[in-house]
Amino acid sequence: MGNADSTIFVPLTTAQQRLFGTKYLSNIALSVTTTEMIDTAKDTIEKTLLAHFKISSPDDANFTVASQADVVTTINDIT
């Protein structure tokens, strides 16, 4: 996370309203301790969001859960 002297923590709603002027999240960055945990973490996050937003099918989700490898693959496919 970096040097404690150069790190700040801001409550989510304060950041949304005062810093970004939004009422929603556009992205969330997470990390896992080992690469072996990436797929499990992605699955858990997707299931949690689907349940929270009461979305019955992943095809109906209005969000994407992607790893760095997924993003790199997408970029490589585009370029």
C-alpha cells in the first residue's frame, strides 16, 4: 500500500460526493495474496454482487469482474 506518510483513507461516501461528484462506484480494485486465489476471488466477488443486487443470472449483470490477465487479454485482442 505504500508509505504510511503518503497514504490517506477517505470514507467512501465522502469520496463519492466531495471528490468525485458521483453516487455510484465505477470500479473497485482488490488484491489476493497468491495468484492461485484469483479465480476463486473472482467467483466469490461475482456471486456476492449478484446476490446483493438480486440478479438471478450472470448474463443480466450490469458489472464486470476481471483480473489483470483478463484486461491484458482484452487489450491484446483490440490492438
